[in-house]
Amino acid sequence: MRKKTAHRKPGKSAGGPVRIPDCKNFTGYKPCFPGEKCLEKCADPRPYGTKILIVNLEAMGNVLVSTTLLPAIKRKYPASTISWITLGNAARLLENNPYIDNVYIWGPESWLRLVALKFDVVMNIDKSVSSCAFTMAVRSGKKLGYGLNGNGQIIPLNTEARYNYTLGLDDHLKFRINRKTTSQLLTEAMGLQYKRDEYVLRLTQEEEQFCMKARREYGLPASRSRAGGVSPLIVGFNTGCSPLYPNKKMTVEQHLVLVEQLSGREGVRLLLLGGPEDTERNSEIARHAGDKLIGTPTTGGVRRGICYVNLCDVVITGDSFGMHAAIAMKKHVIAWFGLSCPQEIDLFSRGVKLVPEGLECSPCWKRECPFNLECIQMIDLERIVAEVARFQMSINSPRA
């Protein structure tokens, strides 16, 4: 009589069920450490704890702001594994982040992998159809932020997210009444305790070394030291902004006025900052300014751009990614505003905001201006020069 073949159930070995370690290092493909028998004993246990996925597909500046959530998440979930899915151009901003375990780049491969996993908490920061639809597809015991209803409409998923949700639908509330920063709005929307946590952006050791090398090449001091004299004040001009909102930047002529006035100050060195979209514009500024400022490369990638921001003591900027990079690197920021909301930006007591007074159309968040860009024309250049001088005096005073 023919014997029946015993079929093993999935997940079972000849000796019984396979014990899968609760360990972040374990992949199921090969031993985490050579020679170790992971299924018998874990050599370096790293339990997952609460598994959290952050969905964040917004612009790079918004991704930097969203990193302020991370300390609050760890306060609420000390034992946790944090994964983050974002767009490819923003993923590099999350490198070397001590809070994040996994970074996924938005695309089919990441979608397939993440919908196969199971999370304890999903936090969707974005109010966009793509991120909301993806959030609804991910398996999770708890979903926070924003999702889609059966009609494809964006909805808040938890009570705490309702205020920020309403803010996007009510211009009067957003422009005139709200006084909360974006960081506070996001933190509270995710049901977390707000403690004014700062951005989390860390340079790698290689990037720190690159900054030191760049300082030597540009003839800048290696560090700010008051021993035996006063170090030069390094002032950076972040000239550009996202192509989506081209009216967030000064004119070339305004930059040249500032260069002329600041280059004449004793103990001030000027740097030109910007990304690929600013290459032609920065070249024009540098051509007119001559040796009054130092031009930095615009096409080295986002991490190199941050390194050049790190060379500065002060950054003069509009509301753009460069402003957020300067905030993240803890620089003194002089930021001017026109179409965006200054109350939503936290400089963490390191800088000043210049806001057009008596301009009823500001803020507006319009991509095209029907009023001849009054908010740009009203930028107080004398105030900017005065603020640089004030900061220079403060850091060079004996009590600083």
C-alpha cells in the first residue's frame, strides 16, 4: 500500500514551527552575523517594538519640518521602529537620521513591500490623494492624519487632525487667525505632545570633513573663535525657491544692493547659495558682484547644498527649502515673507521674520500675482542690512 506524503504547513519545520526572532536585524535570508544560528539564539536582539510608518510626499522643506515629529514619537513610543516613505528627491534629507530605521522611496517596489507588512501606527502627514489612498491600503491597527473616504475625498482620520484639516479649507482661519507653527500643527494632528522640538538633520562624518575642506578652500575660519581677535561673519544669500512658487524670491537687483551694502562691512564675508534651478540666476549675480562674494556650486546635490549652508553664520532667504535647511543647521535666519504664512514658520529664536506691513493681499499662496508683486517690492533691504549688523555686534560683544 502506497504511503501518503506528509505535507508541511507553511512556517513549519520538520521539528515544529520555525521561531522567527523579533529582531530588526533578522531578514530570513542569511545570518545577521557570520556563523550565528539566528533561529536558535539571537546574537544582538533589537526588538521592533511599536512599528510606525510615516507617509510624507510633500516638498523637501516640508519633509524637513516633518522631522520635528520624531522626538515626540520617541517620547510616546520609546521602543519603536520608525519607517518613512517619501519622494526620491527628499529621501536624502533623512539619511543619517538617528530616529529613523528605514527610508522608502515612493514607487512600485516600495508600495509592494509596504502593503505586505503590518504596522501598529501609520501617520500620513500629507493632504494629497496619492498619500491618502496609499495610507488606506496599508495594514495598520491605527491610522492618523489623513485618508480617503469611499467617494475619493480627503478626510481627517482622527480627532486631533481636524484643526489642521480645516485650516486648509478656510483661508481666513489660515491667513488671519491661526498662530500655530507648522511643526505644532503636525505634532498635534498626529496625537503627539508638542514641546517645540527642532528639525532633525545630521551631517555625516564625510560631510563634516567636506565642510572643513571647503572652509580652507574659501579662506574661511575653521570655527568661530574670539580668542586673539574676531572671526569674520559668514553671510549666505539663498537666492532661489521652488519653481512651483516663483514669487518667493527677490530680484537680482535687490540681491546686488544687499551685496554692495554688506560687502563694505568690516568682518563680513558673503556666500551665494542655491540649487540647480538657481544656476543661471546665481551666475548673473556673481558676474555683477565680482569678488565681493563667493559663489558656491548649485549642482552638487541636496546634501552638498546643505553643507554650503552649514558654512554660514547668517542666511538671508525667502520662505524656501534653503530657509528650512538653514533652520535645521541652526543658523541665524533673516527670512522675508510675501505669499506664504510667516506665523507657520518657527525660527527657534535664531533670527527674524520680515513681513510686509499693511498689504491686504499677503499672504495669498498664489502662483501668479495680479498686483505687480508688491510683497517683493516691499522687502526692506535696509532692515536686512541692519539685522546683519545687529547680529554681528551681538556675537562679537564680550558677553556673547
